[in-house]
Amino acid sequence: MRQLILLTLLCSLTTFAAEPAPGLQDDAAGQALLSERIARAYVWRGLEAENAEARRQQQAATAQFERKLAKLRAGSQEHAELADDYALLAQLWADYQTLTQAPATREGAARLAELSEELAWIARKASDRLAQPTGNKPQPNRIAGDIATLSQRLAKTYLLQAYGLKVAFLQRDLIESRAAFLQLSQQLKARPDNTPALKAKLALMDSQWFFFQQAIDELAKRNTDPQLRRNVITTSDRIYEVALDLAAHYQRRGQD
């Protein structure tokens, strides 16, 4: 399951896109991102129970996910496979909401580590059904969106380990997600049509990534300094914001 999620973050799958539903692609593409952001905020709450920003971010992402899910379910009724995907996503979402709205605990975080994988995979699968056919050429706005998702996934995985979860797949997932992030960011930086403004945003993302990677490296040495944790939270937020900004810029250019 985890390898499938990372694989889809490296590829723009189009085999399910024979009959896309217009207007829903953007909402669908954001669901996996929001599920990762909610999980990241939940674990952050476990580490810093009184942190108001962690709670605010979780509530905002939860409201967005729920609103978009209702829209996607309504818009997929004429497409049997999509309707099935979103019916399953709604079932998983009910469990996810119950878990993440409760007080954060290590037991809850262990359950979240598994449930967030299922939710993100189904969300991504449905999004790929809706994607417009693009051949083998990766779309830069989709790549930037995947980078935003990976920033939240990496932070979630780091924080789960900092919270004390001793689960074998977490370290492997951190390594694989890190490699995927580097590959996708390199794809964007290599684009010959990047404007100076886009290059500046990519450089800003690189500067944040430097501190993020430093914290990951220190975690491997069992260094759980709270300042490193704060660096992960702060830089993952900044990368998330910059990547979404990049996605919007690339999408607007594609529509010109």
C-alpha cells in the first residue's frame, strides 16, 4: 500500500481517465494532500497538546476535506467506478474523523499510521480516474501538488517517530518519501520554461528543504531535540505553501 502511494506520487496515471467529470479534478487532487495534513496535525497535537495552531490547521483541513468530499460524491454519481471510490472514501473518512477529532494519543497515532495510508490511497485512486489524459508528459502543476503532499507526508512520518512509535515501515517510508520529494523537485527545477519568479520560489523551497533534511538526518541518529521537531513543523508548512503557490502558477500558465 505505501509503495503504491509513493509510486502514484511519481507518475501521472491516466488509465482511468477515459470519461473525466469536468470541474472536479482540482478538488479530487487535493484530497490526498488534506488527509496527510490532517494526520500531521493530529500527531503534532500529541506532541504539543496545548498548541492552538496544530488544532487550527487540523480543523481547517478537516473542513476542506469534508466540503470537497460532498462535492465529489455529488459530481460522480453518473460514473459508477468513481461513485464506488467516493462511497468507500466516505466510509474511511467517517473512521478517520472519529479518530482525529479525539484527543491525540500514541494508540491513536498507531491506528492513524495505518488508516491514513488507506484514505490517501483511495483519494489518489479516485483523483487519477478524474485526471485529464496527458500521455506520458508529467504536468508541472500536478508535480507541485505532489510535492505539497509529500511535505505533509514526510512531516507526519517524522513526527510519528518523534512521538515514540516503533513501527518498522516508518523509517522506510521516510527514506522513500524523501527520495520521491527530491526527484519531483528536480523535475520542476529542470524545466526550461521557468520564469525568474518561479525560479525564486523553487529556490525558497530548496532553502526550507535544507533544514527539513537536517532534522531527518538527526532523527536517524536518535536526536529528538524539540527544536528539530519545530524545524520540521515550520519548514513543512512553508514548503506546503510554496508548492501550492507553484501549482497555481503552473496551472494558470497552462490555461493561457
